Amino acid sequence: MSTLSAALLVLADGRFPAGGHAHSGGAEAAVKAGRITDGASLESFCRGRLHTAGLTAAGLAAAAAAGLDPLGLDAAADARTPSPALRAAARRLGRQLTRAARAAWPSPDLDALAAARPRGAHQPVVLGLVARAAGLGPLAAAYAAAYEAVSGPATAVVRLLSLDPFEATAVLARLAPEMDDVAARAAEAALRAFDEGLDALPAGSAPLLDITAEQHAAWPVRLFAT
């Protein structure tokens, strides 16, 4: 296995201390509303998330890994995140990822972004810069973002519903070809953005995720931050 592939495994590992374990990606609210009840409904939820929020995140990550201006990408991420609760969560996760990544892969680009965004930049933008610091390209960054988009909810539902972990893993395996497609589309859009501007990046909309994120943030008791 090459060093670059190993770096991607480290970055995508759920044990990487970037705070993602505290977030369900909207799954907690979906479980409470009865939209996720078993493996089949989890797969449907993850598929929808992958092709909307996941594609958008993958495009931003790929663009940052390709070398586009991270501050411009951070503004683009804001524009693509209408929910205040999700914007705040994305910046918290970005700040946590920055701290972990600066220890693992010291980088002037990460230092500069941390100075410019002391409260945190959007997590997908940071993810792309981290991938770049680790020697990974746009496609690898897109893969990491796409995998995060579905692995977080799948892991959360194991805890929320006591779902069989084998079943949750099978969901991720069945979605693997679609993750391939999303990562490829995101990386291609990132390269087009050099000539066409940031509007070339995906801007998938998931209104139900936005609405339920605001509702979830107001819950007095919850297991996950989002």
C-alpha cells in the first residue's frame, strides 16, 4: 500500500480525533421522527444525504485540496449551508479537525486558515486542506468527505436503535459504488472551478436536513450534537 493511500485511511478513520463521533448527521432527528427504523430506511437516509450534503461537502473538500482559495471556499460553504445550526456545527468541526491535523501534518496553509478563521472554517474546507497537507489530491479529499457523509449516520444509528453493526456496515458497502460516483463528480467539479469559478462546485439541497437540524438544536436532551 502506498503512503498516499495510507494517509487517506488515517484521515478517514473514525478514530481520528476530529470530533465527528459526536455528530449523527441528522440521523438522531430522523430516528425520532420515525424516518429511520431499520437497515433499509437507514440506507435510504444515507443515500439521500450522500447525493445532497455529501456531494456538496465533497466538492468543497476537493476544491481545497486542489489549491483553490480556502477563504473563498469558506464563504461558498456558508452560502451552501442555510441552517444556522449546521453552519455553527461545521465550524466547530472544522476547528477540531484543524487542531488534530496540525499535530499530524503541520502545514503553513492550515496555520494561515486557523489565523484567519479563529472560530473555525467549515469542516469540508479544512478537510481539503488537510488532505493537501497529507500529500493527497482532490479525489482523495472527495472520497473522505463522501465517506464521512454516510459513515457518521450509520454509526450513530447503531447506537440510537441498537441496530446490528453488521447491518449498518452492509449499508455502507452497498453504497460504495455511489460513493465512487460522488467522489468522481466532486473532484471533476473542483477542477472546473479553476476556470468557471466557485459556482461550478456542487450545491446540493437537503431542506429536510436543514429543518430538522434547527429543531434538533432546540432539544433540551439529545445524544448527538447534530
